[in-house]
Amino acid sequence: MNEPVDPIGAVVRFYIQSGCPEVLKVETADDMADAVGQLYPLETEHAVLVWNRIPVLLEYRYDIPVLLDDLVPLLEEIQRAEFSETRVYWGSDTFSTEWQIRRDGELLRIDSRWMAVSGSYESLLNGRSQLTVEIRSFVAEWLKVLRRIAYDLGAQSVRLEDHDIAVRVNALLTPSH
């Protein structure tokens, strides 16, 4: 497998393959996270997050819904000019990690601690816990997953009781953002 390279030919150490998961019929849901948990069956394609060349599986049915309520505000926050530092903790059973994120110009420096991932790669990930990535690349990679979800929710015409995260996702996906 060829590793992705950036425009200047450097190997990219953080990327996400969003995949093409199977979709179930969903009519209504409490919010976007609830809808995602209902929309994708357990036995479907995963998203794959690559961290310092280590693949980490993200289940659309369980991991992604847990991430959404923290991921969307994180992506909004790191794009603000005044952003300097934050900490995010994701606590799914198969994606449990804490990231300390600091801005360094147009880069993010992430120190991670991995507690649980599908496939039990925690020690390997903790051995490669530091990552530096361009802000725009970090955002673009996560937007692949959000775009997949927004498309699938729209294709199923899912009605949400609480639209907050969905509206914010659409704002992130808007080209002028």
C-alpha cells in the first residue's frame, strides 16, 4: 500500500479513510449521534484513522456517535485564529484516547494517550504518541467522515429532533468555511 504524500512529497502521518459503510433505513432520531448509531449496521465497513502509520478502526455504529459531540466543537475551535491549546477525550469502548492539542503556527502538535482501540494496538500507539499535522489537513481528514455521514443522513431523509450538531457539521462542510 502506498502511503499518502502531501503536495511537497512528505509522507502524511495522519489520515482517515472514510469507507463506504452499508446504510439502514432510519426515519427519525433524537440527534445526529443517535441517527448515526441507528444508520449503520454493526457488520459494515469501518472508517480507518491512520496515526503515525498505525491503522485504527472506527466503527460507524458505535465509535463515531461517541466522537461527534466532541469532534465538531474541536474542528470549529482549532480553526479559530485565537486557538492555542485544548484537550479532548474520546471514550468509546473501542476508541478510547486522550489528545492534548497545541497550536504551533499552522501546525497542530498532538500528544496522545491511548487506552483502548479495536485490535488492541494501544501499546504501539502509545509508543508513537506524538503527532504533528497541519491544521487544514487534520480538519480535511475528519471532514471526510462527516461528509460521509451527512450524505447518508440526507439520502435517507432522516428527521432529527435536535439539529445542533447537524447544523454545525453542515457549516463545517460549506466550502466558504
